Amino acid sequence: MSDPNFEHSDNNWDDFSHEPAWGESQWRNYLKGSDRDTARFLSYYNSLKDKPNHLDEVATLMGWDAEDISLTDEFSNIDLDSEEYADESDAAPYTLHRHPVFVVTRALYRYLHQSWEHFMVNSESVIEPQLCWKYATSLHQGEMNVLLSIQALDLGDFGLTICHLKNSLAALNQSLALLDQIDHSNQEFLRAFKHEIRIRLFDLRELWIRVMGDCRNEFQRRPGDQD
């Protein structure tokens, strides 16, 4: 979706231009900006994660309104033409890379993947390969289905969005179950690892449940979309 004139809310594919608005170097800079968003979110999150309502507090620091942490709203409160979002002189085109739900999901899963890698490197005992594979796969499935849900919603399909989010929740529950099976000779290290992982998994679950609630509210407003 590289056409800045693309009307997201109308999902008008007939108006979509097949000519790219940006070149490769501009998109590369744009993606670097997306990485900076992820790093900035994690910096705020790691300093506030132990406070009540920390997700909403981090959202405020990121410049998001409460309505922004939703898949059913556009970037109505995010100025993509501002200096923060314009990596080139041209106006930033519409993409999902900087949608709050995308940023939160990507950031927290980045932490989960890196923490698991760190745990395995510092594991004094041999971790069962099958357990390693299952846990890593559960993280991948959870993240992938959320990204698919964002794409489904961009196409205006709330039912498919909910289905992918349910798949993500199932994968997240598997991650939690497998987490209980992980052991380490250093029990203090193990407890700290599991504590930090659970904080982020529960925050992801809270976010997805919010989004599913928003999607169901849209179903009520649009009876024709229901089964």
C-alpha cells in the first residue's frame, strides 16, 4: 500500500495506484523509523511494566490516544506527515507498520524471542529439543496470527480478524503451558525469567482481547456482517 491517496476507511481498491510512490532507499529509511518506534516502545515499557495500567501509560508516552490501541480505527490521531513519521521529504504513505497494535505486538514478541535465546545460551542444563521447538513455534504462531489479523481488518473483515486473534490466543496459552515445563538449575534465574515472560504474555492477551471486543462491537453496528 504505497499510494498516499489510498482511502483506507473505504477499502477502495479501484483507486489504488500500482505505481510505487517511494523508491527502495525511502522505504528502507521508513522501515528504520518503524524499528525506532519498536525500540522506543520497549524503552518506555521496560521502565513502567510493574505499574498498574502500564499499557495505557506507555501508549500516552508514545503519543497514542486510548482509541489508537484498536484495530477498528484508522490513524485518526497519528500525524504521519509530522517530522517524527516523515523519513523523507515526501509525506509518509499509509502502511500498518506504525499502527499501535502492530508496534506493541512486534515489540513484545521481539523481547520474548530475545529472552528465550538468552535463556538457552545461559542454560546450564540441556533443554529438551522438542520443548525448545514447541515453545519457539508457539511464539511464532502467536505473532504471525496477529499480523494476519491486522491485514484482515485492513480489508474490512472483522470475522477473519477475530479468528486470527483466537488463533493467537491459543498459541499464547500454549506458550504459557510450555513455560511451566522449562527448568533450570538456578531457580532464582528461572523465576526471574518466567516472571518477565508472563508479564508480556498477559499484556499481549489483554491487548488482543480489547481488539476482539472492538471487532464484536463493529459486528453489532453492522448486522449485515454477522453470520
